[in-house]
Amino acid sequence: MANKMWGGRFSDGPDALMEEINASIDFDKRLHAQDITASKAHARMLAETGIVSREDVEKILEGLDEIASEISSGKFTFSRALEDIHMNVEARLAEIIGDAAGRLHTARSRNDQVATDFRLYIRDACDHVRDQITALMRAFAVQAERHAEVIMPGFTHLQTAQPVTFGHHMLAYVEMLARDRSRFEDARRRLNESPLGAAALAGTSFPVDRHMTAEMLGFDAPMRNSLDAVSDRDFVLEVLAAAAICTVHLSRFAEELVIWSSAQFDFVRLPDRFTTGSSIMPQKRNPDAAELARAKSGRVIGALVTLLVVMKGLPLAYSKDMQEDKEPAFEALDTLSLVLEVMRGMVEALEPVEEKLRAAAAHGFSTATDLADWLVRALDMPFRQAHHVTGALVAKAEERGVDLADLLLEEMQAVEPRITEDVYSVLTVENSVRSRTSYGGTAPDNVRRMARWWLEQLG
Ligand code: ARG
């Protein structure tokens, strides 16, 4: 049988395979709430502008409400033969209210309809993700304040570089997440324009009021160009890019958790709730949640790439290719949401192993830079020369198998006679971090102040 919605010039129904490739209802039913909200706004505008009688619009609105409750109570039967959410809703509307249902699609096309629905959906998703990111930032900031004094090794190339504080490390993620959050807010601001009324591609000859529908749907304005309104998906791309960057950040912390919780490092204890045991090795405590958080960034990055490829080279205006925007976006946003939640759970319960961190921080000549800086300050030595002298002292310590602080004064003076007892004050990790008071530096006072500032910002 020919399709009820567009079957006017078709004598035959679609091939079963055609239905399989063409129908989007299995996934776009997730847009049901947005579809009904947008249809109600459109219907109200049709009444206000006199395009459709108030009487018919009343019936349409009541019918749409009924469909909304059928869907939320699970009574609605979605049909693949009706392709997508838009036609499923409209067909059911016709069953409920009869002929008046046919007037809802006046001055509208599925092209502006789906663009509108999806913008509404992505807008909600941005708000949700923003709140989740905020919660995770708070968890990091709480840890930062709590452990502002805890000393750990700071790494470059995963080689011990200089001592830092655990709190400082936590705050680095607060900063990354703050940028992630602002990327979502920024994308949301840009996407908040209404495609509704662009119709199929050219606009409509009916006297629609696009400003009215835009306002009813909480958009800032109607989109200025009807071709652009139905053919662009950069609003999804931007959000997926923000999501991909955010998951990259999360994957880096996930990786650190995997490393830190290993027996070799033993820097942190992960909460039991987020680890698993091994069925054969009783000693194991595997950081599965962190590993999965690390891995799931692949899906989100994949979704961004998928949609970039779908959109690349598409001529204006709408093409069915664009139906492929939804599954990657749903998957990416669901994944990001899950990972943010899991991360928050792990961060909240994370316990640094202070003695291990402190001991590791003192290893690997982590205060060598402090020693060089002391030579510059106390002996007015040019930094390059100080670097050289320090190198010689590190070599000596290495040769003896001790740390810099364990070298005898005479041993140091053999390399540089002007070195005094005072040098030992900069060789401890405590003094090292305490001295890093430059703005944004790792000194515990800085970290505490910054953590409090963030906690205040985050409310
Ligand atoms: N299900 C379609 C989509 O998601 C709706 C738009 C269909 N438009 C069309 N001209 N066939 O893109």
C-alpha cells in the first residue's frame, strides 16, 4: 500500500529493505517530546495568524496532548511503516481527531520540523551536560581543597619533574572542565535559533509568524535563511566537538587513575564501587570504570567524525543523509553523560595515599630545579651555569645512590665551593612546593585559595 502521508503519486508501497534503510522511528522516537512541543507551537501560530481555524487548532492541541500521554504511558504503538516520529505522531493525530489533523502540516515540512525538534533536543542535552560538568568540577575542587598540602611528583614525559600538590593536580581538571562547560554554553547560545517556518527549503507563501513560534519554543530568534535553516547541522557538530574534547579530558584523568591505582604506583585508592576483582587472581583490584571511561572517548570522537563525514559535500538544502545525524549524537551524548557521572563518583571517593605520593615526590631528584634556582639567587649565578652545576650534583648523587638532600656539604662544595648550608632548605619537597607562589603555581596556599574560589563560583 502506498504511504498515507506522501503516497499521492505512488501506486506501490516500499520494498521491505527500503523500509529498513529509510525508517528512522527506531531512534528518532526519542524526539517525541520535542516533536509534540514544536507541533503545538506551530498549531497555535496557525490559529493566531488565521491560517487555520481556532476550532481545528483546538482539536489539534488536544489530540497532541493525548498522544503525549499515550507515549509517556507506553501505550503508543510506533510504526516503521510510518517512517519517523513526525509521521507517527501525525498519523495518530488523524486517528484521534480526524480530518482536522491534516491541517497541522500547513506551512511546514518535515525538513524544518526535524531541524526544530533536533535543536530543541540538543539544547536540552547541552543544559544537562553543563550541569553534570559543574558537578564534576565541584568534586575535583573539593578534593583540591582537602588535599591542598599533599605533595606528589609532578611529571613531564611521565618522568619525575618537580614536586606539585595533589590539590593542584585536581585543579588542573577543574580548569579543563570549565572550558568544556563554556564550549557547551557557547554552542547552546549559537544553536538557539528557530528553523521552524523555513518549510521544505524556500519558506512558505502562508502568512506565518516565525517570530511567534521562535518565542514560544524559547528560541532567541527565527533563523534568517530558510535554506540554511533546513540544511545545516553545525549545531550538532559543535556540540559533538565539545563532547569529544570533554571526553578526551576525561580519558586523560581516567588514564592517570589507571596508572596511579596500579600496585607499582599506589598513589590513590579507588572506591570499591568502581573497581572489580579478578575471577582467577585474588589480589587484583581492577580499575574497570576508569578504563571504560578512557575507552568510551572513542565512541564520542567517532560520532563527531561520523557526522562530519555525513555532512561533508552535501549540496543544499535537505538530503536524507542528514537523518544519519541522530544516532551518533544520541550515542555520544548518552556516553558523555554516563562517563561524567561515573567520573564524579570516582573523584568524590578518591583517596590519595599521602606517604606514597610524598616518597615518590622526593625521588628522581625532583628538587634539582630548586637547587639551580638557589644557585641563581644566593650566588648570583647565571641560570645556564646553575643548571650545569646542578647537573654535576645530580650525577654525584646518582653515583652514590642517594637523593640531593643526602649529599654532604663538602661533596657539594667540591663542585661549587660557594655553596653553603642554606642550600638544604630548598632541597625538601615541602619547601619546593611552598616556594612556587607565582600566580597559578602549586604552592599549597595558592591551591587552597584557588580551590575556595572555584567552590564559591560553583555554588
Ligand atoms: N526522518 C527525517 C530526518 O530525520 C525527517 C525529515 C524527512 N524529510 C524528507 N524530506 N524526507 O531527517
